[in-house]
Amino acid sequence: MWKIPTQNRIGCGYVFSDSHIGPDEACREVESILGNPIEPGADIRIRSDRLDNARIGNSVGARHSQSFFEPLEATSIHGTVVQMGILSQYYLGEIVGRWPSGRGRCNRDIARQVDGFWTFINMHYVTERSDTTFWRDVRTHCIGPETRRRLRQWSRRLPRRTDFQPLANGVPPIEEQLYDPALDDLGLLDMHLALTEHRARPDLRRHARKATDALETRFRRATNLASGHRAFLEAIRAESVDRQTKGNSE
């Protein structure tokens, strides 16, 4: 469930499983959470899947035309950039003769990139909740084998860079820097194991502290330099109106 403010309204959404409840019951759930009646908008069915082959002939499906799972992680922009990089790598490789036919490799890499996101999102559903039929069904039927394999692996040691094989363009779809905070927030990261590994590797602890301090400094500097969100949007809108006015006068 989310709220997205725009200049003229607040867009709200609620994802639910239609195998467990219908739109009317979902509406009542939202109203019970908000404490006031709502006016439901469109009931949009999410088809969670991906194409077997993103590239067929001279056509390429990217991101939402190629795959969609659910809006939890909002990975569309990143996924599109990575997939365009994969496509460019193989297409240019075909032109210069590096890969006489890179279509199969391209399709495999894009599929692996998408499947990596699927596993990452799927992990968010590993929970001890059993208070509804939905969560009981999820625990029994919806946790994928790759998700379970990785969690077994990371119950013995922390995630590592070597757990993630890079794609052809050298960009890994997901690495440990995404998994670490997600595992921690979900209660799936063994803190005793983390402390043990860090104590055994003083160099790792120094690297983690240095990286954290550098990120905090960079974010603090960016925050101080950036304009407020509303001021930024108003500046963009004013520039757009100014261009339109100049275009009409010319």
C-alpha cells in the first residue's frame, strides 16, 4: 500500500492477491487502515512473468514490455538501463564480429538479470507471518528454490561479492550491498555471524567503516546542495511554461 503525492492529487495504490480476496474486500481493508471511505480507481491486474526471449528478430522487449513482477522494489529504471547496456554490448559485438550471433547470449543475460531481481523480491516474502491464508500460502508455495538456496548459504556466512556472477558488460544485476540491508531489515541476517566475520577480518571492518563514512559524507553534501523537492518541481514547471510561452510568441 502506498501514497504518491503529485502537484494536483495524491495517488494511492494497494496490491492484493485476488486468489485470496476480491476488490470489494480490498477496499474495505484500505478503509479500515485509513479510517475513512475511499473512491476506488482502476482495478489493474498484474501479470507477473517475463518473456523467454527479450530479443526476437529486430525487435527487443525492455523492462515492462519484457517482464514485471510487482511494484515492491521499484526496479524498472535500473532494470531498463542494465538491459539496454546488455543489448548494446551484444549488438555492437555482432557489428565488429566479436560475437557472430549474440542474440542467444543477449537473451540469456537479460533473463538472468530479471531472474536475479525476482529472487531478491521473492526474499522479501520470507516471513514468520501466519495470521492470514495469504501468508500461510506464501510460506508453503511461493518461496522459490533459488531464494531458499541463498538463505541456506547465507545462514553459514555473510553474502559476498563472489556470490553474484557479472553479466557480459561487467555489471552484476544485484550484489551484496542490496541484500545486506534487506536481510537485516527482514530479520534474516545472523548478527552473531556478522560480528564473528568482522572480528576475524579487521581489514573488512576498516573497509566497511571507511565506505560508510564516505557515503554519509557524500549524502550530507548532496543534501545541503540540493533544493527542496517542491522547489525543484516548481522550477521545472516554470521552465516548461516559459518555453511554451516563447514557442507560442514565435
